[in-house]
Amino acid sequence: MIVLQWNNLTGKIPTDLANNNLTGKIPLSLGNLSSLTIFSFHENNLEGSIPNQMSQIKSLKIFTAGGNRLSGDYSFNAESFRAGWMDGT
């Protein structure tokens, strides 16, 4: 779990966390990140399903989560990915 609350962070928070041996589930709270443009968590050990809330992030253009142990059905809003790239395999 990455907890970034109660900080005075400035600048961009990294969203490319690929190849870091992360474990657990994708937090539902990621769906609240309305400015998220890149979700790159491929080649980790994440499990469970992709939260449906992520389909509501209109700014999301790149989604890579392959190489994990994710399960279930998921569909993104094709409108959001008009100029983007998705790899959820």
C-alpha cells in the first residue's frame, strides 16, 4: 500500500510503477483521481479485478497492467482512449 496523505508534496506523483513487485489489489480510491492520465503498473504481482471506478476517469489515456494476476471482466469507455493506449492483458 502506498499512502501519501498528510504530506506537502509538490509536482507530479509518479504513476509509472511497473516492474516493482507490488502485491495486493488495485485500490478503489484510484478511481477518485480525476486528473490521472497514466496508469502503468505492468509486471507486478497485483491480483483481483480492475476497479470499475477507473472507467470514470476521463483524463486516463494510457493504461498498462499486463503481467499481473488480475481477473474478471472489464471494459473502458472507448471515448477516453481515442488517443490513448490500453494493455490490460
